[in-house]
Amino acid sequence: VEDNILVPWMYIKDLRIRKGIISYSMKIITDTEKLEFFFSKFVVGNDWIKENIKYLQSINFHYNK
């Protein structure tokens, strides 16, 4: 991805984060788009990413499908 993606909260209809065995997946659904992101648990080295994941786990924000 060459450019950053900014999706304002007001346009997000559904946001799901799934915790897999070796990776996380995130789906963002708006009225016009469905964005999917995957990132490895082992490559996640930025402190702010670890902090965000820890927070999401604390509020049980993951889905299982």
C-alpha cells in the first residue's frame, strides 16, 4: 500500500478483529467498501500495536468464526 488509509469512524458499519494461531485479521466494512488486513503475531513489534491489541483483548473485542 503506497498511501495511508483513513476511514472516519462515522463511515464504519462493522469492525471485526479475529485472533488466529499465528496472525490477526481485521475487517472494516463501510457502505461502499470491505477492507481486510492481516498481520503476524510474531512481526508485531511496535509498542503502540501491542498496546492496542492488549486493550482490544481486555474488552473482548475479537470475534470467532
